[in-house]
Amino acid sequence: DWENFYIDALSGVITTAVRLDREKQATQSLILVAYDQGQPVPYETTQPLQVTLLDIDDNEPVFLKPPVLFVQEHAKPGTVVGNVTGAVDADEGSNAVVYYFIAGGNSEGNFELNRTGVLTVKKDLDREEIPVYTIIVKASSNKSWTPVRAQRASWARALDPGRDPTLQEVNIYLEDINDQSPRFLKKEYTAGVAADAKVGSELIKVTAVDNDIGNNSVIIYLIVTIQYIRLQSNETEDMGDIFII
């Protein structure tokens, strides 16, 4: 590694000859030689020297793998959604500490992210209105990071995790709870049947829907009450029978 350094032949002061990067090579090994000007034979001695590079905060953290988070709809504010601590910093020590911030996708303030990467719910969320939320998370070694005020508008347009590895798109899926009642597609159904219809004859098909999903949307139909009405004309002749279900 001698080519990376220069030593003054008279003073012995060693200086760097090139820009050194700790993240590429943390230590440099040298062999120093000192010799005199004696006559007729000069003498010399050698000394190994190991140079250890001290770290500076010259690397931004980068995300490696996007997290996928789930939380129940209508979860109470303050409910923990999960962690977005998926970034690493090539520096070391205190320079490698990563802080997390919401950089975009949270204009309505539905979520809150502390600097350690814990994401919580801040408002009531309804899966039937919005099933998936997407936010952009920023990883930074600066615990006070914030977009420069004059650049916030352009920053919002430039949030591209594909170009900036310090940004990560995080999807939050709302898990369904059974908070929706089934409803019939019609307010009233009317059907007719012959008096001599066989038992088991199909009269009509009624349909109800439920905006929940999974088992919460499975509908079971039951007849709760049956009301029988016999219609008669003014001459008391039977006009027919009506069943109200």
C-alpha cells in the first residue's frame, strides 16, 4: 500500500498521496526503512507500520428489502403497524446509526413514524374505503433530516425509490374486520307460484352483498318470519293467497 503515502526523506513525516476510503480498505500496511549516510557502509533498519483509517460520516444508508406491513382496519390511534428498519449504512459506530422519516404519501397524516423506524396508526382507517396505503420512507444518518423548505414541492415530485436508494416504498395493507352488514340488492322482491306447484319448486332467487372480504363476506340466508294473507273480493270470493317473508 506504499503508493498511497509519501514520506519526507529528511523529516520522516508521512502524508497521504491519494484519497483514502475506509469503506474500501480500512487498514493500510507499510514497511518503513531508515538508513544513515555512514561510510564506507551505510546502515539501515526497517519498521512495519499499520495505518488504520478513522471513519467519517460519508455514506448514506440504503434500503435492501422493502417491508410489507399489515394492520386491522379501525385500529386505535397509536397501534403499532410494524418496523421499517431495513436500511444499512456502510459507515461504522455512531456514523452508522440510521434514522427514519416519512418523506411522502402521508399528506392526510394517517401514519406516524418515529426516528427508530416504528410505524403507528394516527387516524381511523376503513378498508372498505382504501384497502392499501403506500408511503415513501426516507433513511438518513441525520437525525434531524427534513426536506429544505424551498425544495419541498420539487422533492415531492422527485420521490423515486428506483433512483434514490435512501428511499423505500412501503405498502400497508388493511386487514378486514366484520364491520359491514349484508344488504339485499332490492328493497322488495315479488314472486308468483301456481297453487299446484310441487314441493321444492323454485320461486325466486334473492341476492345480498357484503362489502367485507373472506369469511366476513360469506352470507347465509334464513327465513325469519312468514305472514299469510288471503285476498278476497267484495263478493267474498277467494282471489289468492299472499305470503310475506
